[in-house]
Amino acid sequence: MTEVWKNFQTLRTVSAVTTPKRHHRERGKARRDALLRATVEVAAEQGTAGITHRAVTEKAGVPLATVSYFFDSITQLVEEALRTFTASERARLIELANALGAERRSPDEIAAAFAAESAPDRSAALAMFEAYLHAARGPELHAPVSEALAASRQVASAAARAAGAPDPDLMAPALAALAHGFVMHQLAVPGQVAPDALRSALRALFLGYLLDNGHVELALSLRASG
């Protein structure tokens, strides 16, 4: 009985020590995640040049010294935040590609779905383009940005396959680039791009690729079907 009591006391002591540690780790992770989210939000609102200790901590609602506690520099914070964000965007795009790949609809329907779903909301789109620019200026984000771009092409390929393309990977880069271009124009001057313009452009590019690669009858058939 004495031995059992000793074991119980030991377990209780260990629990008393580890529980605060676990809570401390959880609280620390929550603060770190808040910093990463806030950094992405500031990047979307002000660009990476606007990311400062004060701007990020005020957005995250944490003390000013929190950035220095988790990151060696503001540059490290920016890179980690954009790396995390591009990874989540890649996961979203892969999920979208899987959803589109499970369907078989007309080019017009697929173009409409791709146009509606391939671009994130305004804030996320701005953050994504900031990541592209950051990757253009240095190698730190080349890998995650490259993976995110590959995922966007995967979405385009899945959409083209669902619309009936026999060689969807061939046209996927052009479809993805077209969608990105329209999103960028809409971000730069909201309202200047007609609501249906991207859908029409995607459909035209899709049918044009089929014609250009010798699939004339298929292109005419799909065009007639909508």
C-alpha cells in the first residue's frame, strides 16, 4: 500500500510539473501562429516593406517583444510566414484539383468553376503575390512558391481533364498563368475586369489549345456542347 501511495504521489508530482509545461508550449505555439497570421495580413495590406515588429504585434495582439522571442530577425519572420502561407495555399489548391478531377462537365461549366474557385479571396491573393515577389528577389522562398505554382497547374490540369482534354498537362501552365493574370488585374484596379471575362478567356484558351494540337473534331464537339 505504501508503494502504491508513493507511485501515486510520483505521478501526481509529474503531472503537476508537465501540465504547466504543456500549457506553456500550447500558449507559445498559439502566439507564434498568431504572429505568422498577422505577418501575412500585414503583407497583404502594406506589402512586405510594411512588416515591422510593431505592425505585426499590434495586428496579433501580443507584446512588442514577442517577435524577438520566437524569431531571430524580422526577415526570418517574413520568410517563415510566407512559407507557411504558401504551403496552406498549395494544400487548398490540391484539394480543389481533386474535386475538379472527380467531375466531368462541359468546358463552359468547368471554366466557370475554375474561374470561381482557383483564386483565393482578395487578402489571400495579395499575400500570395507578395510571396511571388519575395521569391523573385531571393532564393529563400523559391521552393514553397514553386510548389504552390505547381499546385495551381495541377488544378488547371484537373479542370482541363474534366472538360474533356486528352492532354490536359500540356495546356495547364497557360490556363494557370491566365487565371493569375486576371486576378492580378482585378487586384490592381477592382471592377475593371468584367465578371465573366476570365471564364470566357479560359474557355477560349481551352478550345484553342485543342484546335492547335489537331483535336479539331473534339474542339468543335465540345464547343457545341457548351
